[in-house]
Amino acid sequence: MKLSKILEEKIALRIADSPNEVFMRQDFNDLADYNQVGRSLRQLVVKGIIIKIGYGLYAKAGISPLSNRIVPRRSLRDLATEALKKLKIEVFSSSYDQAYNQGQTTQVPTGRVIGVKGRVARKIGYEGKYITFEYIS
């Protein structure tokens, strides 16, 4: 019981000290085994320190001044981009971003479409809002 609290505190401290916003479960493998890390991460989600954004993916969280709910500190697009880079997947501007930047449309992209090279089998998002991947060859 006491060891799990110590592990939870170590993970929370590492998250707080890190410049990164996105963390993978594997980032904490040096502290304890897979199940212990998972339990500690779930406790940190319950406490509102982090929020789960995908399978084995977590982001730093804060309380929204508008809704008073726990939300990620960065935009979903920024979090997904950082997560994909950690997973070693190339990230590009989507066709919607390119059309807007080139002046071909005045429709502002939502930021929920990210161009990637290769296949992505993960869902990245929270509370029903997910990133869509556009495959770029």
C-alpha cells in the first residue's frame, strides 16, 4: 500500500518536472513494473493531474476556467502531434491546413485532422473528441 503511494508521487514529480505535455506508459518503466505503473497513472487521472488521451497516452491536465472541468493544458492537435512524434510517426499539414494557408479557402481548419505518413492504429482524444488522420503519400 505504502509503496504504491511512493511510486505515484515519483511519477507525479517526474510529470511536473518534465517540459513535455504528453507521456507514454513506457516513460515510467524504470520506476516499477507494467501493472504498478498503470495503477499509479489511473490514480493520477482520478486526482486530475493527468488526463488519458489514448491507449497508454496521457497528457498534463488542469481545470478549465470556463467549465470547471479537468481538461488537457494544450490543444488536442498539439497533444496528438507530440504523441505521434513520440511514436516515431511523421506528421504533416493536412490538405485542409494547406488549402487555408494557400488562400484557396476561407474555411478555418478545426485542427482535428493531422496528416501522417504511414498507418496509425491509435485513437487520440478525450471526451468524444478525437483526431482524424489523413494519409499522405
